Amino acid sequence: MASDTYTVVVTGRRMIFARLTQPMLTAAIAEANRNAKAEGKGFLGIRGDQMAVSFGFGKRYETMPPLQALHETPDNIAIENQRITAIRLKLIVADRKGTDGNEFRMSIESMDGNHEYLIAEDDRFTTLLQAAYGDRVKMPSGLFRTGPVRVRFF
């Protein structure tokens, strides 16, 4: 089953979904390759920089103006924060044999319709969502966090 990859950009005004296209990723990897070669890195150094770009592609949105992120590709969309009524997170536990980590199914309910995405189970994401949307974020029942300690009851 094919899926698209998006970076979620949360601003004070809206939530932007910026789609990662293959040409964008190819260009970023090619640039990392050129830069690593210019720095005189060997095969492993070049490969490491290419992987860092692949996994850290979304970091570019931390400094990009929101309108630029929104208009970067025609597939990008935004939901105005005031129109979001609820963000429900459902924990999807990874296969015990698999190497993938747990994920949340993030269901966004808005006055403009509902949207569903998978996001990593990562405190950075849930903390950001809770800071931006407060009690509109509905965490899974049985998942509690106190400081650095996370407890799950199932």
C-alpha cells in the first residue's frame, strides 16, 4: 500500500501539512553528496550525510516561513487552528518482531473535515500538539506521563 510522507508544521495560526516528494528528496541528497565531497569526506562520510538529510528533511521547516512551506508543493494543505475541534491520538503498537517503533494514528477533526495521519510515538510531537492545542488533544486512555516517566496501562 502506497503512502505519502508529510511534515506537520504547527504555527500560531495553522497546522500545515508539507508533502515530501521524491524530486525534493533526490535534490536534497544530491546537495548533501556534493557538500560532503567538497569537504573531502570518504564513502562513509558521504553516505552518513545522505542518510542525515533523508531522516532530517523536516527540520528545514523550522526556519522556513509558513507561507513558503504551504506553497512549496501543490499537495500541501493547511488547517486553521481555530477550526480544529479535536486531535485524537490512538496508539498503534509495533509488531514485537519488527524493527519499527510504535506510532500514533492522529485523527484531526475540524470544521473543514477530518484528516488522518500516522506519526511516531514521540514525546516531542505530543508535547508540541498539547502546547498548541491544549485540551483539544485527546491522548490514548491508559497512557500517562509524569516528567520523564511514561506509564502505559493496558
